[in-house]
Amino acid sequence: MIRNVNPPPRTLQQRKQDTLHRLEHDVDGWIATASPDGTPYLMPLSFLWDGSTLLLSTAVKNPTARNLRSSGLVRIGIGLVRDVVLIEGTVQTIERHEMPTELGDAFAAKAGFDPRQAKGDYPYFRVRPRLIQAWREVNELKDRDLMRDGRWL
């Protein structure tokens, strides 16, 4: 006999609150990009959520940086398989010397490293979410979209 042990699905409002909490408090996400020829690349990076965008940084020679610069698109996974937030967004590159001090300090405090002090070139990447989805179990899949076209539902 199979019993259902899944909690009831969360409301849209509760999933949004849980997602915002995760964006504010989690430190790392899986960053998925693709090269111009379509080769996928996945790597973990720290992020800072500023209330409307995510800020990332990685070495300019890294495939993630090259892919973000060339396509301007990204998909980010935050959390666990059974409690995930997926974000699709557009990307703006901010060169290290263009980073406002206050924002650079906030990123360094959250990430535990300061790209402005790193050897080599570490640009920043501002991700503007276009789609945000969140679900825990199959009973939340139907209503997993929290944001579409950059607007909260």
C-alpha cells in the first residue's frame, strides 16, 4: 500500500515568501549556461539578491563568464531537488571597476570572497529574472510559476 506523505501544496503567496527567503538567505546556486555552439556548462556560484536581481561573479576565463557574456541568458537552480527554486533570466555584465562600492561590499560579505580583490579579472553579472518557479513535491508542479515575463504572479 502506498501512502501519501507529501504535505499539502503551498499557496502561491507562501511559495513566494519561501522563495524570497531562500533568495535572501541562501548563498550559492547552480548556474547553467550554454556556449554559442550549444555546449552546456553548469557550475556553482555564490549570489547576492538585491530584492529584484541576482549578482554573480566569476573569472573572465571561466566558461560560465564567456557564456553569460555571449548569450546574455542564464538558468539558476537554488535549493534541493524536493525544494527547488529555478530562475531563468537575462544577464548584464558589470566590469569590476564599475561596481558600486556598497554593492561590491554587500556581495563580498554574503559570498565570503571579494572579486574586486581577486587576482585576475572577475566581472560581475546582474541577472534579471524573467521566470521564477518553485516547488517541493509533484502536487506543486501545476502551479510552480511564481514570476512570468519579469512580473510576480
